[in-house]
Amino acid sequence: MSITKKIVQVIDYHLIPIFGKLCLSKNKYCNVIYYHDIVTGEGFSYMRTEKDVFIQQMNYLADNGYETLIFDDLDDALKLSFGKNKIIIAFDDGWRSNYTEIFDFMKSKNLKYNVFLTIGEIENNPEYLTWDMVREMHDSGLVGFGTHTFTHPSMADLSLINCQREVTEADDKFKKEIGYIPLDFCYPFGYYSEDSNLHLEKESSYKRIYTSQKMYSYEQNGKIIFGRNGISNDDSINIFRKKVKGNMNFLKVYEDHVLNPLVALFHKIRKKE
């Protein structure tokens, strides 16, 4: 491992959590962790988590008395607020494994979770959920659902996508299949801009919008913009615990006020050479 990578790991997994713990009061809203596909084979980074790794992490939550929440719970201001033993577990995309590999296990542990659906893939891609699976999960009261656009494009530049299709048509299909307009939306790839936030605030019914940044969630124009902690297949249980506790949400503060200014200064110095 290079010296640079070692320094980054020390900062990300040791210094950031220390400052995050000291600044825990900056967490105003319930902490969010997220996954993608749960696999019985080999995992990979944030995209594929080995089932045994996932089960160990969920057992940690169950054994330590964590209250897990679905999106419907968040209409309660008390549940929405940050708490040391509350967590929102989310899955991006709508992989079939969110049903086949974990639904029964999560029921056995009474752990709630949520799935952001890439609407165009549901029923049309054999690696994704079917609408029958979605309805069964929803009707259990254990699983909440939100949207993740229709075709999973980046929303960093809205001029490059069909917002009518990605938001309005996705929401209409969601309502047709499940029976209500979704109130929770997650950006594909985590990419967004202030323009995309403003568009969703004006043109959608979403109450809560989720990014993929480790940051303190905040309210903007009546919507809550959530930061989230992605869980990697490589995360140790110690790193997982730091993410769950909200200690990693300090990362964006560090990036905005330390890392990015240093990078800009470095480039400025290089240009003068």
C-alpha cells in the first residue's frame, strides 16, 4: 500500500471519526447507511456485499438494540430526529437479492429496511425485483420503498436527461404498482447539484432526498437532504460501527474546509512554477 493511501485511510477511518464524535450534536436527522446487492459469492466494494458480512453487521444492530426505521416512520418527528440507537437501512437500485437473500432473515430479526427502486428495471431485468416481490415486502410492514429514477442516470446536469421520464413517469409507475406517490428519492450514483435539488423541491412530492455523501443531513425549503454512509464489503465491524453511529458524517466538513482548499492551493502553486 502506498504512503498516500495509508495517509488517506488514517484520516478517513481514524481522524474523521474522532472529530465526528466530538461534533455528534451536528447530526439533526436519523443516520442512514446503504447497500446495493447482497451476494452469496465474492463481494466487491460498495456494489456487492457478501451475505455473511451483511448478516454479521445486522446481528450487531440487533444485539445492540438498534431501532430500524422505514420511510413511513419518518413522518413522526421524533423518529426522524437523530438518535444514537436509531438507523435507516437502505438499498439502492432494487436488486432481487434484497428479497431472495435477506427478506426472511430480516423478518427473523425484526429489522426494517428500505429499497430505492430503479423503476425501469423492476420486472424487466431478471437480476432485479418483480412488482409481486415489492408488494409482498411492502405489505409486510418491514420494508419501505422510494424511487431511484426510471433509468438510473446521473442527475448532476439536468439538461442531459429527461426529467419528465426520470421523475414524473417513475413516480406514476410506482403509484400504479404500490398505491401511493413516493415521498423518498435517492440520486443515482449519488451525483446531484443545487439545480437538481431545486428541481425536485419544485416538481415532485418528495419529502426526503438522499445523497451518497457522508455529511450532516439538513433541511432546505421544506425538504430534508440526507447524507448517507455507504457500507463496503471490505468494512471491518469497527468501521461499520463508526458509520452507524454517525461519526463519519464529519467527512464533508473536512473536504469543504480542509482538503479542497489544500488541493486548490497545490494547483495554484503548480501553475506558478
